[in-house]
Amino acid sequence: MKKHLSVFLILFILCALLTTNIVNSQVYALTKKSENNLTTAKSMIVIESNGGTTLYSKNEHEKLPMASTTKIVTALTVIENCEDLDKTIIIPKSATNVEGSSIYLKPDEELTIRQLLYGLMLQSGNDAALTLALEVGNGNVETFANLMNETAKKCGAENSNFVTPHGLDDKDHYTTAHDLAKITAYALKNETFKEIVSTKVYNIPATQKYQARTLINKNKLLSGLEGCIGVKTGYTSKAGRCLVTACERNGMQIVCVVLNCRPMFEESAELINKAFEEYSLFEIVPSYKFISDIVVEGGKSGTLRLYNKNGFSVVTKKEDLDKYVVVYDYPQTIKAPIEKDKILGSVKVYLDKTLIFSENLCSIEKVEGLDANDKIKSILDKW
């Protein structure tokens, strides 16, 4: 009896310990997310890409490894440095034995640069990354890495350094969520890049060395999130799970970056949906807004219209719209003659008394002054 009791007691203690560990793990997960109340990611940012407005963020300037999201910079660098993306290149043997994800390139196989870009961005082929780097870098990865860093700086990245085209771990290879979002927003302005990253399935015909390939995009949000247009997944043991996502709805483009985030798809979708629910794109100053009835003295026309060429839109919450103050400054009366497109005033937008936008108001037409005959006629009309 005592023996049975002892066994029962041991089993009870083990179950209690196991249950405690499970509960503690659940509490830890909830606590970890509640630190920012938005994500468990080590670093995160959500921006509106056209204006660059930050909507949500967490440790967005922390330098971190980013795994295969590196390939956003790789692809953009290749696209911007190649005159002919349909050029056929021969796969070097040195590019066919890269660790990690692969599209199974074979030595001396012939593919186009465009096909390799699809292999790079859809299936995250490290062999495709290295092949492209060697091609564009004239056989030297370091040369290509220098081009990558130039590309990143051009996009506005300030705290990044790239040494590999594929994103495998290296102590000198890092970025920030903030930089990666800016790079992605810039890259999406390139139609070729945008077309590639938004493609769900791409077929590469059989070559002289390998069978036909069907490339399936690893970003499952392309099929599961409304308006999703890409961009790139990534994972290494050091970087954790990383994801850059872009989404378009109602004229607004959102870019979301999560670095080292285990539920990267789920949390990215939550963040993006939240952004579209809470924020909208508002036109504060319309482009080519015409201001009529400026009185012209001594002119063949008695009135003049002004216009502003560039407008100003902002992504904000509806309840914050009244924080934006628009001030038009122009004369009510002006003397002729007046040339077309003459600067006669301005429109300015202030946020919390800070000037955030300014544009000239210009004459839309030419108004000539009265000549002698016009003046005589005017006098006679009045008499």
C-alpha cells in the first residue's frame, strides 16, 4: 500500500511541475507581447510607404540580423544595375553549393537574370542570390555587397550594413526595422520589383541541366491578407523568423516589418489590419486647386485665378484631422500686367504650429495691362 502511495505521490508532483511550467510559459508569452501591446517581435515597424509616416513601432532602430529579407536589397540592386533582365547567364559552380534554401541550380546551367530574380524572391534561393551577386559584381561578392550598401543608403537607410546577398548569419550583416521599411517602400516604386514580389507562382522551363521548376511564393499572406502585394520572408537561427509585408487598400500602401517574431504571419496581419482600421489617407490640400475672383486693377481682364501645382495628403486618424491647419495667403487685389505662372501667394499646412508643407500660388493666366485705346474706351464707357 505504501509503495502504491509513493508512486502516486511522485506522479502527482511531476504533473504539478509540468502544469506549472506550461502555465508559466503561457504567462510569459502574454507578458512578452504586452510590453508593446502589439507584437512579440524583437523589433517592429509599420509605416505608410508613400509619405513614410510611422504608424506603430517597437525597437525600430535596433540593429539586428534579418535573414533572407536581405534579398529585398539584393533584388533591387540587381534590377537597378542590369540593363537586360532577360539576359541568359551561365551558373558558376561556386554558386551551387550554398547552404539553406535553394532552387537547385546546376553548374553550367543557363537561366535568365529575371528567372533567377523570381527564384530569389519567391523560393528564397540562396544559390540564386549568390549567382546574381557574382554576375552583377563582376565575379566578386564584396563588390556586389558594396553596391547593396549604396542601394540601401539611396533608400534612406542609415543603420544597416550588408555583406552577403542571401542573408545567412554574419556579425557584420545587419539592419533595423526602420531601415528595412524605408528600403521596401523605395523598392515598391520599381514596377519590376513590385511585379516579382507579388507573384504567387512562377514557372521556369526545363533547362539543359535540370527539369522544369515551379516556384511557389513562401509568403502565405499573399493569399490570406486582403490587398497584400508581397514582400519577403526570412529565417536563420540567429535572426529568428523575419517578415516584410506590403499591403494596399483604399489608395494607401502599408509596409510592415517584424524581426525575430515567431508568429510572424499572424502578427503582421494583425498589425496591418489595425493600421487600415485606425488610419486613412486624407487630402489636406488638393492639387491644382483654383482660387478665383482676385481683382485685377488696370487689366484687360477684371479678375485672375490662382492655383497650386502640388497638393498635400496625410495618413492620420480621423479624430486628429483638426490638428492640421491650412493657411492660404494671397492678395485680394493686384495690378496688371501679370505674367502666367507668376508667384502671387502661398498655401501652408501646419501641424501643432510646425510648418509641414508649403506650396506657391501662381497665376493661371496672363493678364495684359490696358493700352491707350483701352483707357480711352474705359473713360468713355464711364462717361
